[in-house]
Amino acid sequence: MNRHLLSAADLSLEDATLILDTAAELAELTERATVKKLPTLRGRTVVNLFFEDSTRTKTSFELAAKRLSADVINFAAKGSSVSKGETLKDTALTLEAMGSDAVVIRHSWSGAPVNLARIVRGSVVNAGDGTHEHPTQALLDAFTMRQKLGRLEGLKVTIVGDILHSRVARSNVLLLKTLGAEVTLVAPPTLLPTGVDTWPAEVSYDLDAVLPKSDVVMMLRVQRERMGAAYFPSAREYSRRYGLDVDRVRQLQDHTIVMHPGPMVRGMEIASEVADGLRSTIQDQVANGVSVRMAVLYLLLGGSESAIGSEQ
Amino acid sequence: MLDAPALSRVVDRMAHELLEKTGGGADVVLLGIPTRGTHLARRLAQRVQAFEGLTVPTGSLDVTLYRDDLRMKSPRALEETDVPADGVDGKLVVLVDDVLFSGRTVRAALDALADLGRPRAVQLAVLVDRGHRELPIRPDYVGKNIPTSLRETIHVQLSETDGADAVLLGPAAS
């Protein structure tokens, strides 16, 4: 039975821990022991189906699949049959007829991966759907936190910025809840989604009050491309109240790490000195993304049936 | 089949044989196959240290991702791979496992080892050889030969993982 990774909420504590432990061993193999190619998924085909621009995530999935010896087909929507009017369903069925074992999908519609999972026989991995979810980003963030701080249980994680448009925030809140961390969301009221009070997280409007208590500070990009109207008076005003600058970093505990899922806007939500500073894990997150995606692909595709994920 | 003192004597003998057969063990690297092979590799290294005062680099080699039966069951959790800092290039690598049965684990280990580097030579040490090889693989050091039927099971217990040392012959599987 093939299963899917559609939402961070699909992962039990056992599943999530298995992914993180597997990723840790894979990181050890590919980085310390410098094994650049494992035979594990030889003969399997992974399709990268990206309907939305993405460099980081697409490259990361491609590298992960290739390091496990899978064949990778990159299907970009621009310049393809999609621009000629083909539906998601027909695109998916075409790719499946070509023999794909897994589809990694990025789409601007929230829920596109769930629909895809109902159509195709192979595994579907959500690589970001609209403002909904981005589960592998949450997994690599959790992996980075565990790597840097040694644990997740009881960790105080503060996520700052455009929560409204952020699939990263939603997936992180869901996964970190499962893993036992305590999340606080900090944003201007206009950038919080309705119903945020039902999320398993605290909400605050005051960044300076939350920072000294945090073990992890995760800054999010303000997603202007998803904004039709003005959500705050000016970039400068936003930056002054919700940006992480050098003065704010001084309020942090010694061990606190600063994360950003990228792409970042330097000078807006995060100062350059902070992004390049010693606390920043931004480069680690990118490297860990490959290990975590290798783990997900191995656990979904490596055997006769998937070891993780949800059925659809 | 073996109690704790007998198992200890067997490991002593294997360490002596290793020293003898490798001409003093100067360029030997011991790589155990998790989990019990790793513990056995460490024990062999401790004995060599005690007998000759020689520190043998010791590590762990997980073969899960190289197994030929991966496609036949649900993906399994990975075990630790920990290769000594000097690597395996030009070394005499001795693979260590608890039980030698079909030989498929050792085949996977040889593939995994080839991805790590190019040893001068590879040898195999096992605590128990229970027969029934399905591949042309033979051990260089054997703790104990235990002829078994295919329906029987061999349980190697080590104090590190199981609380006590013993080798048990299990009842024929029903």
C-alpha cells in the first residue's frame, strides 16, 4: 500500500521520530562518510510536479531522489501542456501512465496534493500547496532544532511574521505540537489567519516580550505576492515592530537559534547581520532539507509498502 | 549453545586468531554490522588491546539501504554507520556480525563498504555460523559452528543489548 505525505498533521509521533532518526543516519552517511549515492531507490521514478516557482525545494527534492538512485523527471508547469489548458487530473494521469512511483507536487491551490492523491496510485508528497501546508519544510526545521538544541520536547519556539499566508507556519505548528514543543506565533493582527485561536499555539502581538523566553526564533518572509491589499502601514513600520535586528538579538538567551525557511528579504523581516550571524541556522536548514527529503522518499518508496504517511 | 563464560572464551580465541592471521593487526579496521555485530567488533578490539596493547580502529556499518530484500517489506529504520576517521582506504577491513546464515547481509555489507572506499582486503568474522548459505561467501573467523535446520532459530544475546551473554538455539518455528 502506497501512502502519502500531504499534511504535517498526518504524522504520528512515531512517524515523525522515524523520519528524523532516518534523516540523521542519512546525513551521517552522505556528509561524514561522504557516500554520495545510495542504491536504495534504483529503478523508482520520482516526478517533480511544480506549478509554482521554487528553486530551493525543487532542487532539494531532486538531489534527495538522485542520492537514492531514483530517476527524476522535472515537470515545470510553465511551457508545458498545463499552459495549454490541461487539468491537474489529466497531467497526473499522463505522468502516471509513464510509470511514476511518486509525485512531488507544489501548487498554488491549497488542497491540490490531496486531490492528486485520490487520482494517482503512487505516493504523493506535498511540497507546498498555496497557504495550506509544507510538511517537509516543517520536518527539516524540526530536524535542525533537534540537531542544534538536542531535543524538541518542551522547546519554546517562536514563529514571527506573515502567519496568514504561511504554509510553513501551519505545518510547523502541527508538527511541533506532535513532537511536544510549545509554539508562540507573533504577528500583527492583520497577518494572523481567522481561527488562529483554535491552533495548538499561543498568539502574541509583542515580539520583545516573547524573545527572551524563546529557544528558537523562526522568521517568516512577508509574502507580498500573495497580498492584494495593504496589511501594514509600511515596510519600515513592519520591520521596526516585527523585524529581527541586532538589538533584538541581544535579548535572546545564549543558546537560542535563529531560523528562516527562505527566501528571505534582508532588512525587512531579518537584518543581514543576524541572517549571517552565529545563531543563524539558515544554511544548515538547506543542507538538512536534502537529508530529511531522502528519509521521506526512502520511507514512502523504499519497501513493498510505505512505513509512514496517510492513506487517501 | 554458549553460556557467558564460553562466549567470552570464544571471543578471546577469535581475537588471537585475528592477530595471528593479520600478522599483528597493524592495518586492521573492525567494522561491525549493527546491532550485535557492532558490539562484537568493540569486544574484539578490547581483547586485542588487552593482549597486544594495540588500538584497532572500530566502527559500525549499517547495510539496510543495500539489502536485496528491501522491496519485499516495509522500509526499516536505519542503524548507525560510524566509520573511523582514517577511513577504510588501503586498510584490512574485518566485517563482524553475530550470525552468518544466507550470506545476504554480508553481500550488502560488501556493497556498502565499496561506497566508503577501497580496502586492501576484506575479511569476515562471525560469532556463529549456522550454515544454509545462499551466496558464495565464507567466514575467515568463526566463533562456533552450529549446524541448524532451516526451521530452527539462533538467538545471540549480548549484555550490551540483552542484559546477558548467551547463544541460544530456538525451537523450530511452527
